[in-house]
Amino acid sequence: MTESTGGIEVEEETAGRVKKFMFVNRKAPYGTIYALEGLEVVLISAAFDQDVSLAFVDDGVYELVKGQATKGIDVKNFSPTYRALEGYDIEKLYVDAESLKARGLTEENLIVPVEVLSNEEMADLMAAQDVVISF
Amino acid sequence: MSFEINGKTYETDEEGYLINLSEWDEEAAKYLAKEEKVDMTDNHWEVINFLREYYNDYQIAPAIRVLTKAIGKKLGPEKGSNKYLYELFPYGPAKQACKIAGLPKPTGCI
């Protein structure tokens, strides 16, 4: 990781180069605005033709759980939008194995295909990014 | 803001987008199209219906790039182009067609 948040200063030699952006999702989908706002940023980022990946860790894995029923809390169920990411050419979704396991979840409980990674693999992947943005 | 057709009231935001998506019907679409100065043909309806299906599936209005690609896949490559969609909706397919389809403004649409 060479920058903490989206590089506003563009150095000449890096201008035009595709950067590796990772958006890290750590929070449950409802109760705070982080998950939805994070998803919106991801959708917008797709317009800039960068190398975008998403990581889901801690309660963030709940964002991808099938069968979210939100009528009772009177908010929109935005989980189907994760299925639209493929159409935006965002196909690198990584889920932390331990976070899944700690919540009694498996890959079959998720609405989109993901790659499940160990702590160590996730750390390596994060270290390989140009920019990591956490929600 | 709002408009009324045959005694039914439709609430809109300050840019004219429907606030309550479930209120949308063909009459509302015709009214919104007229406001946008779009003469609705079968080709227009095809895109509008496509957008409604897309929203129903994914809960978002697609970005223009995603829309053209998806339309090309579903309705044939000759329709999956910016040129085709801009001919139908000259002031921006995503913006104009989404408004007529009763969808929110696409995320990242400027």
C-alpha cells in the first residue's frame, strides 16, 4: 500500500497507469450507511477502468448473505446490487474464511461467487494493492 | 413536486424523477417522456422495459456503459451502442430513459 486514500496528486510517471484498488467491507449491511456507501463508491470506481477488487471481512461478510429481508426495518434490500458487479467488470470478490466461519456461514450462503481466503492470503493481497479503502 | 394524471398523483424530486418507484405505470412514462420531449416508439419502450427489468433484478439504475453492453446482449449488437441509445434519448440514455422508466438517477451519473 503506497497511499492511504485515493491519490489526488498524480505523479507524472504514474499518470495513466492502472492502479490496484481494494475496497474493504467490514460492517453489517444495515444499521450504518457504510456498506451501501461503499458499494456506491465501488460502482463509481468502475467508470475509471482501474483494477478493482473487494474484500469482505468481519461483519462485512453479512453484506453478501442470501435472503436478506429488510421490510421490518423499512430500508431497501440492496444485496441484489452485488450481483450487478459482474456487469461492471468487477469480478474480484474476496471473503475472509475466518469471518465466515465465526458467523456460521459458508460460501453457499452468499449471493455471488467469491474467493475465500485465509488471513494470510488476505494480508498478502492487501499488501499488493496501490490503494486500500476501508468501509 | 408532483404531477397528476386521471386523478392519480405522482410525487417527483426536484429533477423530475419519480420518488416512489412502485407508482410508475405507462401513463406516468408517457407524461415523463413528453416532459423530456421524447416521442415514444416501440424501440423506446424496449429500452424502458429493459431498464425496469434491470432495476428489478439489481436494485440500481445501470451506468451507461453497463446499459449498452447489457442491451447488446439482450436485444442484439446493433442496439448495444451509444449511438443507438443516444438517438432514442438524445439528452443521455441513462439519465433520460431512467427518468421515463421511473428509476432513480444512475449512480455516478453527472
